[in-house]
Amino acid sequence: MRGANENNLRHVSLDIPKRRLTVFAGVSGSGKSSLVFDTVAAESRRLINDTYSTFVQGFMPTLARPDVDALEGLTTAIVVSQEQLGGGVRRRGSG
Ligand SMILES: Nc1ncnc2c1ncn2[C@@H]1O[C@H](COP(=O)(O)OP(=O)(O)O)[C@@H](O)[C@H]1O
Ligand SMILES: [Mg+2]
């Protein structure tokens, strides 16, 4: 990733290794979600939507390109809910 500028990100550049578990940690509001969801996952989803036919795309929301200079080697991003699975005490992920 080179030059990410979503939300509060200011020209953030980093390499994220594949086949490794990478954890983004930081205080609330530091930009973890902006980096992971609004930049990486958003561009991945946009690229996937691009592969559908024009007809199918007509039924899908038009996704804007995230504010980032370059995302190289991006593969399919699968976003899973932060909510806990199963019963018991229900707690919502804080984001
Ligand atoms: N959709 C948005 N529009 C405007 N500002 C946003 C949006 N999403 C997040 N922000 C702002 O960007 C900053 C980083 O937020 P976020 O990426 O959610 O941080 P984290 O996930 O680390 O808590 C915060 O100041 C937040 O208010
Ligand atoms: Mg967050």
C-alpha cells in the first residue's frame, strides 16, 4: 500500500505480508478500520464488482475508488463480522 489517505490517514504506506496473520492495533480512532476496511477491503470489493457483467453491475452500488495512490498484489478480501458467534452474553464489537 502506498499513499493511503482515507479519513484520517495521511499518506500511509506499508507492506502487508501474505500468508501471515497481521494484526492492526491502536487506540480508537487511530485509523485501523480506515486502513483495513475502507482501503484494502473496499478496493478488493470494487475490483470484484468490476468482474461482473455490465448488466449485473447495474443492480449493484457503484463503489468509489478508495483514496490511495497504489495497492499492489491485492487479492480477494473476505470481511467477517466482528460480532461474536454463538449464544450466551451478546457483546457487540466496538469497531
Ligand atoms: N466515514 C467516515 N467519514 C469521516 N470520518 C471518518 C469516517 N470513518 C472514520 N472516520 C474518522 O477517521 C478516524 C479513524 O477512524 P477509524 O478508521 O474508524 O479508526 P479505528 O478503527 O482505529 O477506531 C476517526 O477520526 C474517525 O472519526
Ligand atoms: Mg475500527
